[in-house]
Amino acid sequence: MNYLHHKPFNTKHNHYYSQYQNIRLQKLLLLHSLLLLLLIIITPQALCNVHHHQPLNSHNQTTLRPNLEFLKLKRIRAHLAKINKPALKTIQSPDGDLIDCVLSHQQPAFDHPNLRGQRPLDPPERPKGYENKNNGKMEMESFQLWSDAGEECPEGTIPIRRTKEEDVLRASSIRRFGRKPRHVRRDSTGNGHEHAVVFVNGEEYYGAKANINVWAPRVTDQYEFSLSQIWVIAGSFGYDLNTIEAGWQVSPELYGDNNPRFFTYWTTDAYQATGCYNLLCSGFIQTNNRIAIGAAISPRSTYNSRQFDIGLMVWKDPRHGHWWLEFGSGLLVGYWPSNMFSHLRSHASMVQFGGEIVNSRSRGYHTGTQMGSGHFSGEGFRKSAYFRNLQIVDWDNNLLPLSNIHQLADHSNCYDIRQGTNNVWGHYFYYGGPGRNVRCP
């Protein structure tokens, strides 16, 4: 509206009318000034757009952007309010993480309609043949950066890595935050996901165990990751894939840095709508007050020097049927309730161990993202990454060595794998690689 160019009615010098018009004009100018003042107070961006209106098209939507940004931020804050639970205590980690000590019964798992009102279960029976060679001494060791200073969460609480606004902003959308890309299919080699794994299939599996060597591989693109993990799998590789996953990963998009972090994942529909990393959605029930899922692992292995590995075991509790997770030596982290799954409700049909990276080819050639130590398997101990003491759990809750093992390195010029067996390490393998090199263009 342009109040300065109103055309008056044709009144032929009517003196009173002219006075009336002047008063009316003054009121309108005052109103206009007040409106502009309000715009300045409420939204500075909106004022900029009053004087720079441009037609809306696919390239220029400046007038809509402030409102869209505001709505996006509002949605992010609502999402954070849902997943960041009230804390009894907050611990500052040296890497910038905030670890909230949340009452056990208030953790995100119990937001799930199938789990609402429940309480965490008591520890399950461990598989037969399970040995805690350190007699529990390792429980006193610190595996994570946030607990290095000696602080811990009180009994009755669990440590949860606090999610920040910038974490969600890095994701492609709020809905996809904390989830794997929907197109991930474990039997496909053409979607940018590359593997070096060993696997067993063809029988019923009730768990898996291994020691995994921890490194800090270089990830060259924000939207790529490098991980080493155990997969417990059931169903087909179509839309009904069920997986439970645990290990360590470097993921700049998810965590905002290049630290290797302890992580978990689950899905019951091939990564479409169910499941997530860590505790970023309801599902996994944590019972431990000393391990923060998603927090940085410390120490790590160093090339040609000290090696560090973590013990991981996932197994199905024979009594209640839930899938439990153990970290380190004897530290029970928590469990995935069996009623969250379809196929995994009974047992797994495949178990995999190994590494995975994402190759986005964002620069037009193969990524330089490293797997494992960033060195090929042939370099061996202290130089290559490894898995050792690979075992599975059978129908009678026995921990057994692997048999009928297969291996897959779908881009062996970039990342490869080499197996072996001995009396100390049982079944083991070295794996990994640098990514882009002369043979991997």
C-alpha cells in the first residue's frame, strides 16, 4: 500500500473536507510508522524483504526463507525436547560432548508404545563357554573420553549423550536424523556402501561375540562414514530386513567430529521407518550407568605402536528372549526387546563381522575415506585393523567358534580382508584399506 499517493474525491476545494483529509493522512502515516516499528522488533529479516520484494520462483524465495528457517528451528527444538530427557547431573566431556545422567525409567526407550510403563529387566544368563578372563577387573577401566576424569552417573541413572541443534541441522531432515540412508541394502554393491566382512549363514543364530580393534580412520567427506561392527541379521534383504548392529564408527554428519564412537543400531524394516543410531529414538533399553552410547572411545590404536580393542557381544536371553549387548569385559549395556522385531523375535539367520564405508564420489573419483587403520590387511598386527575371537551363540545358549565362514571384500583394490586361526586369537581377520589409491581410482 502507498498511503502517500491516495487520490482524493472530487470535492472542488471543500475546506472542511481538506482538513478531514489532512487528519486522516496523519493518522495513516502514524499507523504505517507503527507497523514498520513492529516489523523491526519482531523480525528484522521481514523488514529487509518489505523493500526488496521479488517474484517467487525456484531460484529466489527470499521472502519465505526467514519463516521457513523459523519453522524448521521450532521443529528441531520440539524434537530435541522429546529426545533430551531431564538430567539429574550433566558431565562435560573433554571433546565437547555433554553427558546427561537421566533417570533409568525416563530414558527414550520408554516413549515407545510397546514399552511404555515398563522398567529395565535384571541381567540375563550369559552364554555357556563365556569366560571373563579378567574376573571383572576390566570393569574398572575407562573406555570412553567423557569418563576419563573419573566422573560417573549416579546409580539409577543412565548416561546419554545430549543432542544439540547443530547435530540435527547437519542431517538431511529432522525425520531422517539418527537414521541410516533409506537406500542402504546389505546385499548391494552399487549404492556407495563398500564392505570388507566375514559372515556365516544357513543356520539359526542366537548371538555373536568378537574383540574389535579401535582406530580413528580419516573420513574425507562430511556425509560419509567409516565403521567396524557386528551385524545380527534376519529376514530378507527386501523391506522386511531385521538387524541389530554394534561397534565403533567415525561419522562427521552424525557427531560433528572425527572421533571413533561406540554405537548401536537396529531396524525391523530395512532402514525405512523403524530404528536409529544409539538412543536417538525409542527402542534400545539401557541398564548401565557407566557407558554412554554414541560417546567417543578412548584410547585408540596407533600405527606400529600400542593396540587397543573392545569386546562386544550380542546374544538372545533364553529366559525372556530379548537381545542383550555387552561392551568391554562384563559390562552389560542394555537390550533390544524382542517384540520390537518381526524375524529377530525368534532368531538370526546371518551374522556378519567387519568394516563398512560410504563412498559418495563427491569429487568425481573414489573417496579417500579409510576403513579400519587405513592400511591393507597384508600389513598385519600393529598396522592393520583386526577382529579376533569370533564366536556365535547357538540355540542352546552355547558360545561356539565360527564354521562355514564366507568372506566378502566388494572393492578389494580399495579395502581388503585376510582371515586366520590360532590358539590365542581363535578365528580372526585383518581388514581395511586407504580407499583411493593407484589401484582404486
